[in-house]
Amino acid sequence: MNLSDLMIMRHELLLTLLAVSILIMDLGAGPKHRYLVLPVSLILFFVNLIIGFLPVREGTLFGGMYHTSGLIILMKNILNIGFFIVMLQSFTWLKKEENKLKMSEFYVLLLATLIGMNFMISSGDFLMFYLGLELATIPMAALAAYVHHQTRSAEAGIKLILISALSSGILLFGLSMIYGTTGSIFFNEVKAAYSSEPLQVLGFIFFFAGMGFKISLVPFHLWTADVYEGAPVGVTSYLSVISKGAAVFIFILVLYTVFTSIDFLWKDLTYIIAVLTMTIGNLFALRQKNLKRLLAFSSIAQAGFILLGIIAGSKLGMASVIYFILVYIFSNLGAFGVVAAIHDHTGKESMDDYNGLYHTNPRLSLLMMLSLFSLAGIPPVAGFFGKFFLFTSAASGGYYWLVFIAVLNATISLYYYLLVVKAMFINKNDHPIEPFSSDITTRLGLLICTAGIVALGFYNTVYELINKLSIGIN
């Protein structure tokens, strides 16, 4: 293996180098200069983000365990964009006095999860897939419990590690069945040996259930709202967007490349799960007053919409899913960015606290409205086209009733998104949130989200690129 071969792993190597550099900076910086870790880390990751878009050779490593392609590189770059926005939005919170002694740990843990996600997306066998999944999951429990002096944060960390252990056990049990019946863990060999034998079908069902926990599909979603509410806002936004996006990427890749011989099974299963996930996620969101919990159930419902693209089994379906994840990153991080900015200055998270927000903080209110409209799929913002492409892909596969149910659920989601908009613009409040100004990093993060929501709604070249690189079931 030479340097040229190693450069195939460019994304993972650069992220590892960045994590080590942050640790060295933290060790070398004294108490007076530790705050410099934050801006230097931001700059270094931005450089890494730019490098990620440079051309790189495609290929495989470790006997086929690791592979990369134009589509996989695109997925990693999408995750990098979301990661950078999360770093910007977490900057103010990390500068607080109680976090000054553990700023570097936050970034290192985040980078560890991203490295795991990259390995998972590039996996060519189930061993690399599982190792990447665990590397992406275990540090998330520490991040959820990052504010260790708060009971609800510690509780979120415990719940996340327990549910992750359960889901990983279920998934690993399914993988053991797949290996036992096919004699291989490599994707291409499993594909050739897979059939509809009962034990193989059972192994797939366990695999599907394990991934259902990671993506928060119903009925594997019960942990989501409690963990999202208890974790710090930056961690919650990361869980809802980056972690879920990576899980969706590898899930659709494995379905389209490994389990093609039983597509009739997982399409029927996906149909049922999609209906349940959209409907239950939206119905529970209607009852929420805490915005983090509302966005948690919203993310569950959005996962149901994503399944419409997966069930299509076509190149159009995969392109729609990847495009929707990109749009979802800007939309959801825009909403969470506003929640984080207000929480950092006031500690408030309830919808009632947002009454009259437009009169004191009009720009934040307008961005929140734009983000929620994108999540709801209102034209002409990017979220409309994201949902439109998902609905189109499902309809092209003949799933007209599923599309009809999805449209009904989109209407339901519009109602609770409008409740937040009503609180900000119409409801009166004798003691509204005082006017405040966010720092430059928060404003930059929100500006990127705004640009993404608007630009992706009018600039369709991005979707054409994704469609060109996508694959379908042969």
C-alpha cells in the first residue's frame, strides 16, 4: 500500500489528523489560551471541508472492506457541510464558563462520530459497516451527557447508550444470521448468495430493525424525544441531522446493493413502516410545547417521508433521498440554530416563550419561519422540492396510496409548524424575549442555512449532479 492508495481514505485521514491536532493544541495551550482551540478548530475543519470537494481517485482498500466512489464522496461532503454548521452553532455555547475546560473534548468526540460515519458509508463488508457504526454511536452517548451537572443531560446519555446497545445487539444478531447462511460478510458475495430462505429473511428483519433504531423509525423511535430534549441543543441538532443522514445513506446503499433479491420483502416492510412513522411522528408532534421535543417528533415524521424515496428502489429514489437529506440539513439546522441562539441567551425552550418574538427579534423569527416552511414543504423554498422529488419517486413505482397518505401527513405537519409561526408573529406576550445579538459564528451558521434553503429551491444543478451519481436496483 502506497501513499496514492491511502489517499483513497482522504476524508477519514484528514478528520483523524484534525482530531489529533485539537488534542495537541489543548495540551499545549495554557489556561489563558485554551479559548483559541475553538476558532482554530473551525478554521481547520473549514479547510478540510474545501479539500473534500477536490478530485480524488476511486478504489478499494483492505481486500474490499473499504471502497469509495463519486456517490460516496458526495455523501461525505454533505455530512461535512452539516458538521461545519453544527460547529458554528455550538461556538457560543462552548465559550460559556462551565464548558471552557472541556471544549476540545466536544470537538474530538464529534469528529470521532464523523470518522465512524465515513467508514460506515465506505464499507464494503458488514465488518467495516459495524465498526463504523459503533464508532459513530458510542461517542454520541458521551455528547448527550456532556452537561454532566444537569440530570436530564445525564439521563439522555444513559438512555442513548442503552438503546444503542440494544439496537446494535439486534443488528449484530441479524448480521450473524446473514453470515451463517451465506458464508461471507462482503457485500458483493452476500448479494450473490442471498435468497428468500426463512433464516436469511429473519436475518434481514433483524438488520432492518437495528437500522430502524438508528433512523428513529416507528416502532423503534421511543428514545428519540427524551434524548433530544435532554441533550445540549448542538448535540440534538447533530443527532437529528448528521447522525440520521449517515444512517440513511448506508441503509439505502445496503438495500440497493446487497438485498436486491428480496426487494419485494423490504419494499412491503418499508411501506408499512413509512405509514406508521409519518403518522405517529406527526400526531405526537401536535401535542408538544417544548421545541426540542417538537423538532424530535418532526424528525421522526421526516424519516417516514425519506422512506418514500427508498421504497422506489430506483435511481430517482436514491437521488431524491440524498437531495432531501441535503435540504433537511439546512432546514433543520436553521430551526435548531434559532433554538440554540435563544437557549444560549435565555435558557428558554418552550413554545409559549416564543410568543411575540417577532417584535423583539425579527430576524430570528423570519429565519425560524423560513426553516419551518421548508420542513413543511411549502413552495418555493427547498423543502418543497425535496418532498416533491420523494413523492414523485414513490409515484413512479406505483405507490399512489402511499403518496396520498404522505400528502395528508404533510398537511398535518404544516399545522404544528404554523403553531410556532403563530406564536412568534401573532400571539401577544407582556414579557417577550428581550432583543439580543448573537456572535459572528452563530450568525454565519444561520446565514449558511438561509442560503441553502433559498438556493436549493431555485438551483436544480445540485439535484442533477446527485441524480447523475445515484444508483438503483438492477
